[in-house]
Amino acid sequence: MRRDNSTRLLVAILVLSLLILVAFQIFISQEPARIQAVMAADRRELIAVGSKLYEQNCAACHGKNGEGVDAPALNSRQFLAETRDGVIFNLIASGVPGTEMPAWSQTYGGPLTDEELRQVVAYLRTWEPTAPDLSKVEKPGEAKA
């Protein structure tokens, strides 16, 4: 009788172990989609905050849509294609000497944190797919070819 109980217990443990392994495999198979969804939500939040920061701090000079007003256009196919995120971050952080572009990073005496600067850069990147080719746009005072 004692042997019969130990066999049942062993079978129950094996079945439970198998169920746990199957459940874990199902969980793991769904994990990449869950991670993608979380990352996409984080990215949307990053861009939304970056948009507000851009509007509050950058739009007056660079234009509401980055077209450039009193400062260079940022919504430019060439600029966005040729300039890495780290370079844009550093330009915003430290400013541009000899221009009216101030340092925006708290590290350099500005009001924005590094996270806020990353949010602005993420927002600027949203323009890249539809950015106009400004090299073909005639500038005021330029002679026509």
C-alpha cells in the first residue's frame, strides 16, 4: 500500500512539472509581443513629452514644425539623415558658440535635464520620414540657376 501512494505522488509531481513547463513556454512565447508593446508605449510617451518641450523651448526660433524662423530649419531631410542623435543631443545640450543658440542642458546652466533633451531629440526624429529636401528650396536673395 505504501508503494502505491509513492507511485501516485511521483506521477502527480511529474504531471505538475510538465504543466509548469508548458505554461512557462506559453508565457515565453508571448513575451516578445508584450515587450514590443511596452517599448512602443514608452516611445509614444517620450515623443509626446518631447513635442511639448519643443513647443515651449524651441519653436519660437526653429518654427512650430522645424521649418526655421530666426534659426536653422531642423525639419530638413539632409540634417536629420546626416546628424546622429548624439550630435543633436550635444548641440541642444551645450548650445552653439557664436550663435543665439543657448545651452539647454542643466550641465551647462540650462533648464532641461538629460532625459528632457532625449525627449526633444526623439520628437525631432518623428519628422525624418516626411522631412522636405531643403537643398532644393530657393533661399531669399539667392539667384536662380
